[in-house]
Amino acid sequence: MEMGSSDSALLFLLALSFVFTFSTARNSDPTASSCSNRGNFTAGSTYEPNLSTLLSSFSSMPANDYGFYNLSVGRNPETVNAIALCRGDVRPDVCLSCINNATTEITSACPKTKEAVIWYDFCMLRYSNRSIVGVLDRSIIITARNPSNVTDSDSFNRALNNLLVDLMNRTASGGSLRKFATGNVIDSVLQPIHALEQCTPDLSQEDCTTCLETALPRIRGCCGGRQGGQVLLPSCFVRFEMQRFYEEPTLSPPTNETTPNSYDKNTSRTIIAIVVPVAGVVIISIIVYFFIRARKSKESVQTVDDEIINPESLQFDFGAIRIATNNFADENKLGQGGFGSVYKGRLSSGQDIAVKSFSLERTERLLVYEFLPNASLNRFIYDQERREQLDWETRHKIIGGIARGILYLHEDSRLRIIHRDLKASNVLLDADMNPKIADFGMARLFTMDETQGNTSRIVGTYGYMAPEYAMHGQFSVKSDVYSFGVLILEIVTGKRNNCFSDRDNTEDLLSYTWKNWREGTTVKLIDSALKIYSKSETTRCIHIGLLCVQENAADRPSMASIVVMLSSNSLTLPMPSEPAIFMHAPFDQTSHILLSD
């Protein structure tokens, strides 16, 4: 395969990827979730189909410009009420996509609870058997902070406080369709601050103010002097960063009507302000279009001929694929992704396959993959019943298999590959529970003498992203090592990395692991579903996981070292330092999550 061609590089990455679940990169995983202890519903109860009907109804909701929806299904005492709210700067199509993701994930995160709430970067969804529309709810407070400090905390905190108070007043004074405000300031030492505040618009001005007044002290307490932070409540949320993370609202709140005189006075300058940039963009676009078209016409013959000539790529006749998938029947459809639909099929040899479509140079191509019947790792470790199917021997095999797969990408592939989105849902399991690393849509290719890169476009998944990548766009093989460390801890503990409950406390996995490691109580970390396990192996895996998530990327071991550590119990391991993101002194009834955007 000629890797000098960008099209061939695209084909190479696509051929490596195989995805069972499809979602947008930035918003595919929840930021946090909270499952109420107010009660559970039982299987077969009326509440269960009511909840299912309600959540499925969101997919047919028409888009609106305000991103707020509320639904109710059933009669008391089995009524289910729900609210969905999108961030005020999010487009309607992105909003609905986020809500649909939330309706799927919330029941997985909180199975059989009568009340739950889930937050994503772009939206929030909550349901309850109680009335929630127009009712202020401050029962859950989730905080998160950036691990990096600002240069001058006193100046920064003063400017931040003034900005947040101003945004609180602007947000609360919003209308019944949107209570949302953004703003930015520069402190006395020229440190920029960008912030966003939002309430559910069904709240009164007074209740919105009360909610934000609850949030602001928490964000000062957890995140003062930090480069970013956020506080999430069911009824409102606050976030700030040193880089702009929001867009202008899709539809601004109504403003006072301008007088005829002011309209006439501003009309000409408005037209000029709009027409001149648009005309410039059109001219530039035309030039670029013809340049690219001319360049493609010169390369078209070579591109088409060279698309798939590598003997390592096995080619199938389209008719054989059509027969294998029963003419791409709907019942064989596995999912829908950014590159097209995915279908399950069976070849004449009896081998099960997955067929994924994409278009390259206007010519339709189908990618054929091995079909993996056990889907992805997250379906096991996040599910109470399926988790019990993973005994320690299987989990240890999965950890070792993932490590060897990453090592191949980093060291043994012809080109070095940095995955950038290693997580449980991107590890697929075959019939024998052997792991396969998947979804290379965010991967970067390097020559073997290159080990790192920079980007201004941060993509990835909350909780798995190394801090140097999340904050500064710096990624390397050690970024993948960090993600692998989080995966190890999830596999051993059976807990999600971002937010979980341990009796009366709610915290993130890294802080929980580090606390028990320091206190010598690592046995508390072992998944309760594991009835038989090797204490030395589980402790060693936790030790390796903590080495992988150290704050300083240079301190993290290489994947080659990790493979040796996992296979040799006689090798002495160095002591880990504090994880990259660790939350100190949590507030009462407050959860902590990772903020990496």
C-alpha cells in the first residue's frame, strides 16, 4: 500500500477499524451520570414499558431552536417524566443526536432506577417518577477541574468571580425558552477566561438564580486557580476554560425592537459587513475548487489504479457480498456510522463477516471484516450480569491481549500508529474472548522515528484522555499508555472511569484507586463479581495501571515494558506517583469526574 497518498492512508485506517457502536467523537460518551436511591422498579412492572416508551419517543421529536424538551408517559403511580436540555450553543441536529445517545446510555448506566440523570458535553437528560418540570433540583452536585494551575491565581480568581456573577444574572433573566449565557474576560496579567452558564428554561428567574448561586461556590472551591472547571446540577450547570469551548447560540434571546431611525442608520453598514466577507469567501472557494479539481484530474488514473493493489488486501466480488448479506437486508444491519451502514453476513465458506461501506474517489467500496460475536468490552464490564461471565483468567487475558495490540501499533507496524481513542467500547471480543482493538477513525500515522505530535483539534473520550493531550493537544505513544492504564483499572474494578458510587461516596475511578493504593486497601478495588482471583495478579495489574496514568508522560512505561511487566511476576515494579487527575477534599454529596476538553 502506498502510504504517501492521503487516500491510501485513509483506506489503511478504515481497513483497521471495525465498529459496532457508532457515535460522534466528542459526544459519544457521557461526562457523568447519577442514579437515584429513591427506589427501583421491578421487571414486568408498568413503569418499565412506560420508561421505554418515553425514551424511544425522543427519537421522533421534531428539532427546535432552543434545545429543551419534556415528556411524560403513564399514569400515577407509574408515571415517567423526563426533561432533555441541550447546551445553548449547540445546533439542533447535534442536539437531537446527543439526546438519542443519552436515551440509550442512561438505562445502561442506571438500570431499573426510577430516577436518573446523565450529562454529556452537549446535553443533559433526566427522568423521574416525580414531577420535575418547573421544579428546582439541587440534590446532585458534580464537580470537575482541570489539572493545570494558572500563572497568577489571585488575579485569575477575581476576574473569574466577576465573570461568573455577571453570567448568572444574564442567565437567570433569560426567557421561558432559553436561560443561557456565555462570556469572556482577560485578567490583570492577560490570562483569558471563557465561561458558560445555563439553567433549564422551565425554572423561574428566582429558581435559576438559586441554582447558580449553589453552583458558583462549588466551582470556586474545586476549581479556583485552575485552568478550567465545571459544576453540574440537574437544573443548571457552570463551566469555564482558558480556551473558548463554545459557539454563539443558535438563536439569540429576543431583544428590544430597534427604532426605524436606528434601523436605517445601521442598514448600510450591516449589508457591507455581511457582503464583503461572503464575497471574499466565495471567490477563495472558487479558486480552491478549481485548483483541487485540476490536481485530482492529473492524479485520477493513478489513484484509481492504486487504490487496492496490495496483495495483503483480500478482494471480494460484489455479488458474493450481496448473497452473504441477503441483499443487504434490514435484519442484517448492525448499525450506522459516519462512513455508512454496517451489515452482518455469512460467506459461502461459512465464515461470518461484517460489511462496512464507504466512498473513495467517487467509487463505492465495501470493507469486509471478521465478525466478532461478543461485541465490545464495555458491554461486559459495565453490565452487572455480563460482568460475572468475566472470570479473572479471562480478564487477565484481555488485558494482556490489549497490551500486545497497542505494542504492535506502536512498535511493530510498518508505520507507527497512535490510536488516540482507546476505551472499553473500542475493544472488541471474538468468540474466545480475545480482544481486538478497533475504531481507528482518530488514529495518527507516523514514521518509526516519530513518536509524538500536536493538534489544535482535541478529539477523544472523557476519562481516557491524557492530560497533556486534553489540555495542550500534545499526543504521543504515552497518550495511548495513559488510556490503557484507565482500561486496566476498569477491567479489574468493574467500574466506569468517570463517576461511580461507593456506598455513600461518589468519585472518579483514578482518585478512588489512588486513595486505596496509598491506604493499602487495594482489595476494596477488586470487582465484587470476581469470586475467585489471584490477589498478586490483581494487585500487580492495579500497580501497572497506576504507572500508566502518572501525570508526567515521561514517567509512564512504554508498551514494550508493560507487556514484560504483565508476563513476568518476578520483575520489580517502580512505585507510581499520583495520577494525572486527582480530586482532593471532595464536597459532601459531591461527585468528581475528569475534565479533559
